[in-house]
Amino acid sequence: MLLSVLVAPYLLITALILAYGREQNIWKNREYNTSVTVFIPTYNEEKYIETKLENLISQTYSVNEILIYDCSTDKTPYLVEKYQRQYPQIKLIRQGQRIGPARTFNQALMDAKGEIIIKTDADVLLKSHDAINNLICNFSNPGIGAVCAVYVKERGFEKHYRNLMTMIQVAESNIDSTVIAHTGLLAFRKSATSLVDPNSMAEDTEEFILVRKNGFKTIIDESVEAEEEIPDSFVLRRNQRDRRAQGIIKAMISNKDVFFNTRFGKYGFIIFPVELFIIALSPFILLTIGGLLAYVLYLINPLFLGFLIIPIVILANRSKMLFAVLDTQMSGLIAACKVMLNKDQPIWKKVR
């Protein structure tokens, strides 16, 4: 009986993904045109900034302004100034010190003149020359308040992890709105935004939640693809993902008034609870299930523990998707523990 109760949420999530996550349902006018501000927070990005600006400039959609917030100690500002002389829409905003991503995000929301604000990172490249156009035309639907692109990876574990996350977010978008935003490339309708907590560790996701609370939908567009650099080191990648999960959990808890609130319909009754379950509660439930199975097998015969552990190890090694699920759960477990211990790190150290 207890095992059935514990397993039930996973069956619900699987059913939702199969029903809504296969094909995205988005209506958009590809002729839609409005004013756009792109902003890029930078810190010692001399390795990437020129490639990033070339990538933006080559877009078919005409961007009104590109705001670059910088407090670098390397050559980043000098490289930006070189582009400024040729492209007047590029504006360098020097920051005296590192104030953290959330405060920079809020500053950009206040400074931006465009009706649509795009946030992107220096090490993120748009995979198509039409990426911004495809992102912006979602806002032809007046009910859309925020859109994020899909991160793609051609091979390896990261490819399967991102495929899994995309399926979940497509399902959420089709049902109502997605909760988690990919910070590397996302867009907001300025009139739908609110300032985030200055100490937020996941300002992008927090803004997505605020936009939905303001009455607009937040979606992922799987036709818009971007690629970011992934840390080579397992430890750095682990730290990056765990911190990200911690920020998302805190953002959701800070907006707990969304839960089971009739004002937010399916978002409040299905998506928000399911997302928090996946990221924060599921890791502990899986540990409980594993512990119960291990205990039962041990009571039967201690040697039977091998029948539980060995198949899991073999499957995780052979199935990249299963490994992606286990990795996500590990991040959630670590992040939830850090939230309970109140361990924050608003200003993130570079992972590359």
C-alpha cells in the first residue's frame, strides 16, 4: 500500500509527458515585429564576447539595443567598445563591482527600452540566424509573457538530460505554462515583468513565476535552439547544477501562494506542484523506496541486495536517459538539503 502511494506521482508525471510532451502546440505570427532589447551580463568574457556579438549581429531580426553589463578585469570592455564604434545599438554599462545576477537582471529590466527584453549569456550561441525572430514572434499572442529557448547538445550525457527536460517543459507549456526558465536565452514582455528578489539564485525562473502570477503565460519554444558551454570538470558541473536547483526550489517556495490557487488554474493545481515534487520531494521518496526494497530483500536474504543494486548500476551505465534522471534527482537532493540548511550563494563563481 505504501509503495503504491509513493509510486503514484511518477505514474502521473509519465502520463502527463506522454499526453502533452510529444508535440508542441504554439500559435504565433511570424510577421510580428516590435522593439527589442537584448542584455548580456558579463564578467571576464574576453574568450567569448566577440563571438557572441557576431552571433547576435548576424540575426535576421533587427534588435534596437544590446545592453552589456560589465565589471570585468580582463579585456572584455575594450572588445565591446571596439564593436560599439561600428554598431551604435551596442551599449556598454560599466558596473563598479559584482552585484550578482539578480541585481543586474533588475537593472536591465529598468533600463531596457524595448517592449520585449531578451536575456542571454556571453557563452551561449544561437543555433540559427532566425532564432531571435522565432523567439519574438511568440509574443504576437498577447497572452504570452515570457519564452525561453531550448538548450541543445549533440552528444553525450548532456544531450539526454536536456531532451528529458525539454519533454517535461513542452508538456507544461501545452497544459498552461512552464516553471523553469533557461537562463542562456529567454525573452520577456516588459509590461508583464516584476523585479525579482535581489538575492535570488535563480532570477530567470523567479521572473517566469512572477510573469505567470501577473496573468501571462510562460512557455518554452522547442523550435528555438541555443548552445552553451558545459564545464569539463564533473565537480564544476555538479556545483553548477546543484546551485541551479537550489535557486529554483527557493524561488518556488517564495511564491508558495501559487499552490492550489484557483486563480492560476492548471498551473497552480498541476504544474507547480509536479515541478516542486520532481526537484525537491522526489529524491527523498526515491531514497525511501530504495531503502524499503533494500530492507525487504535483506530480510529475505542479504545476498538478494545484489539483485537491487547490480541491475540499477548496469541500467544507469547503459541508459543515458536513466542516468539523466538519476543525475537530476541527485541535484534535487543536494539542493533541498542546502535550502533546509539555508546555505546561499547569490554571486556565483565562474564555472569555466
